[in-house]
Amino acid sequence: MGGAGSSRHGHRAGKLYDMAARVDPPSTSWAMRLISELDTADQRAKELAKGLTPLQLNWKPSQDAWSVGQCLEHLRVANEVYLPAITASLTDRPLLAVQEITPGWFGRWFIRNYIEPSSESKRARAPKKIEPGTRIDPHVLDLFLTSNQAARELVRRASNYDVNHIRFRNPFIPVLRFTVGTGLEIVSRHQRRHLLQAERVKQAADFPGRACVDG
């Protein structure tokens, strides 16, 4: 976040990366798929934000919309809050890898209605813990990429466990306990949703320096 918000969350980036220890490359198909999706998210974020001026990074198409920078900040802070909760659930669990993630009916419903980037998904206010600030740190891209590196390391580690049965305490709605597999799917699809949102902002006809961005 910009200003005080950035100070509050930015200092945790190093801790987040350290949180997920390096492990061997994943052997499960779901882990390889999620890592590929996170790699794609990184590339989309770079194409979105590299070279943007502070004005462009913070420009909003309307008062109640988010800027490119706010979308990236939201995703960064979501990683910082969500990933440690998933990591904690793996402690002292037996190693038992599964080849596919199979969310339960509620997990599928939640992803379809609130996470998937589609015209049918519902628009809900972001939890206060991960609301972006009004002014975004110009280093938000690097901070987001660092948080996604931690996400990849967590996927690699989780690939050794039964992610369809281990549940974690949801840091936003404590009564909800998704499986680790569902939580990791949410991380990836949540990023697709907000990167698409940021791309639409940058494509707006009145985006500052539109001609320079297109050129």
C-alpha cells in the first residue's frame, strides 16, 4: 500500500519468502499447473506495470474503481495474509501426495461465484485486511513478484501432502476452513481476476499517456 499502508505490509515481504522453504520440484500434475499459472501471472503483471509512471500506476477510471497499482497491491497483500495460514496447516502432517486437486461442493461454488474472472461471478468488497491504499508504492511490481515466489515455493511444498483433506483456518472468515488444495486454487484464480481488472484499466481510452502505452 502507499504511505503508511506500504510500511505496514512491505517489511514482511522478506519474511513471506522465507516462510516457504525451498523443496524439490513438484511431481504432481496440479502443482506443475499452478506453478505455470503463477508464472503466467508474473508475466502479465510485468507487462502491465513495467515502465508506468506514478501517475499511470495510480490512475483510476472512476472514483470507486481500482488503479493498476491497487490491483497489484491487493494481490500482494492477499499473498502475505493467505499463504502463512496455508503453510501453518501443513505442520506435522504425514507426507501423502495426490495427483489432482478436488475441491468440495462449497469450494467449487465459492470459486465460481466469487473468484473466477467471469461475467457471472459476484462482485464483493475486498476484506479490510487486504484493501489497497489510496497511493501505491512505485515498487509494488517487485513486491508482488516476491510474494508470488513464496506462493510457488508453497505449492512445491504442499505437493507432498494430501491437499484434498488438510484444511486451514481462513484468515478472512475464520468459520470457513477450505482444503489446502482449494486455497491454492483460490490464490491462482484470484490473481487472474484482478490482473484482468488491471488490464482493463490500462486499456481505458482516457488512461494517461494512452498513445505512449500503445506505442
